[in-house]
Amino acid sequence: MTCEATQPDVRSAAQQLAACVEHGRPMLREFHSAAYEAAFRACMLELPPVLDALHETKAQTDLPQEDVLRAACAGALDVLAQGWTAGGRRVSARRRMEDKLVIAALLVPAVRKQADPLAEPLAQALHAVWMERYPKDPFLLGTYEDISGGFRPKNRLCFITTAVCRSEGKPDDCPELTAFRRYRDEWLARQPGGREQIARYYRVAPVLVTLIGLTEDADAFYAGLRGRYLAPCLRHIEAGEPEACRAVYTDMVETLCARYGVC
């Protein structure tokens, strides 16, 4: 086997993959339906040259297809990682999390939407390389339909509290959810700004639940939400302290919106 066969040149594909992520970052500043659709269309247009470069490299080497794709994905993550390191550990972790969101919510769905035989293997390779490097920071292989569906809250059971309870195996009519719904309908909806707050929650919660499911260890993440926010909220409801519950729940929603860029 020749030297060229053992060292496929995937630099062009790697750089273009990394560029797709970099170009998708502005979407996170205002993650809403119009921003996502515009970013998705742009990413779809950027990907054919990437796949063309991979086909060309694959034709020039005797290496298995998986090795070529993994090399390109590793190269792309190397390029992105260079931008994570400046600014200290906290800044680095934040930048990596943001790029993970772009990869999971934008790049992977756009790759999987391509009509190309390398598209799905490329998505699988990107996921595999990421998980090998960052096993404690996982994401799942999602689709365009997964993300775009989150902007259409046709199922109003897709709320954060419901998702937390479902992750723990609790039914939809459990006492906890019943208490939160009664609080929403019998107190919050009657307060100044209450209906507007509920309407905003209806709009952002399905997107947040979708992103949590794609980009987090969901069960562990929901357990953290329970301890930090939902358990105190429930205690305030039971103690007859509705304003305190509202403050904690509002803090949770705003913190999640800031984390994922949802507005």
C-alpha cells in the first residue's frame, strides 16, 4: 500500500466541516424558528463540496470508507478545538458546548438530509469521534424534523416539568404534575403578566426539551433541574408561597433559554 493510501488528505473536507459549524454559531444568539431555518438552508448549501471532497479522497485511497470519514471528522474537531482553548477553562467549556449545540442541532441534521451515500456514514462518524473524545459531554444523532418540530408545540405535554417526571417514570397524572398545573391555571394565569408568561413558556419549552434531549445526558440533566428548581418550586406551592414559586420557575426557564440561545 502506498504512503498516500495510508494517509488520506482530508484537510479540505475537515476545514469545510469546521467552517459549517463556525458559520452556524450566530444562530445560537437567537435560537428561534426563522433563525434556525435560515441557518439550516445555508448549511445545506455548504455541505455538497464537503461530500465531493470526501468522495474524491475515498477514490484515491485503499483505506476503508469509515477511516476516511473519521479522519475528516477528527480534523474538523481539531480545527474547532483551537478556538476553544483561549480564555481559560470556563470559557473553553462554554465554547465547546456552543459548538456541540451547532453540531447536534444544525450540522448533523443537515448532513443527514443530504441525498448522498456518504451522508449518513459521515453523521455517524462525526458522532463517534465526538463521543470518543468527549464521552462526558454527549449528543445524540438528530434530524431536521426533530429540531423543526420543537418550534411547533402541537403537543402541550412537552413541557420541562413533564419531561423531568417522565424521565423518572412518573405518569402524566402524578400528584406533582397535578400540583403544577393547578398552580398554573388557578394562580399564575390570574396574575398580572401571568398569561403572557405562560404563552412564552408554551413557545420556548418544546424547543428546550428537544435540545436537552439531543445535547445532554438527559436523565442526569433533568435530575439537576429537579434538585435546583422543581423541588423548591413544589415546596413553595405546598407552603402557600406562589410568588416564590414563580420566581424560581422563571429563573429556571430564563437560565435554560440563555444556555441554549432560545428566545
